[in-house]
Amino acid sequence: MKPKISLITFGARDLEKMVAFYRDGLGFPTPNYTPGDEMVMFKLEGTWLGLFPREAQAAEAGLSAEGFGFGGVVVSHNVPSREAVDSVFAEALAAGASVRATPKAHPWGGYSGYFADPEGNVWEVCFNPHTDLT
């Protein structure tokens, strides 16, 4: 398998609300989206973020659509400075995200905070002084 992630897809309970959060709130571009489409794809740098109805996605994967809480996955957005962490974190909150952990310094030298989108998908905003992931 090629070591690449081309698309991360979140199963959405309320597709319109999630589109509004990512497109209108965070400014993620939707080059192929037409209102009413079942699948929404946001073009990011190096990958895509998709939204698909949760029930349909679970059925395709042979899983139950029920379940809440931490699913074991965090999507990280790395930025070049501590100030940028604070800025992106504030932007996400203004768009409707909820705080999971406010940005703080870590013993290993990094700085990060966690927020969740309107349906609970967890994002980390992180500055890593040891590895440029921006």
C-alpha cells in the first residue's frame, strides 16, 4: 500500500450543518459540491475531507451507526507557531466548534489544543517545534 491518505470521511448526522461549519465557518473549499449532493468533498492541501451521511457510511462499512464518545481518531492541523495555534483555535470556536482541551504547552516543547466540530469529530491544532508538519 502506498503510504498516503487521500481522503478522510466523516459520517454526518446533519450534512447541511456540517457543510456550513467547514465551508462557511472554516473556509474549506468545495469545488465539486452542489446543494443536495449526498457526498461533500472539501479540497485541502495534500488530501481531501469528505462528509457522507452517517447511516449510509456505516451501512457500507458493515457497522452500526450508533455510538458516541471518543472513536480513537484525532485529525491534526499543524501550524508554524504557538500564536497560530491560538488563532486557528479561535477561528474554529467562532465557526461553532466546541472546546475539548484549551491550547497549552507540553513538556516535549509543543503547544496544542483540541476542539470538536458540531458532530463531535475531534481536531487537534498543534505547533511542533521538532518536526515541520505545516
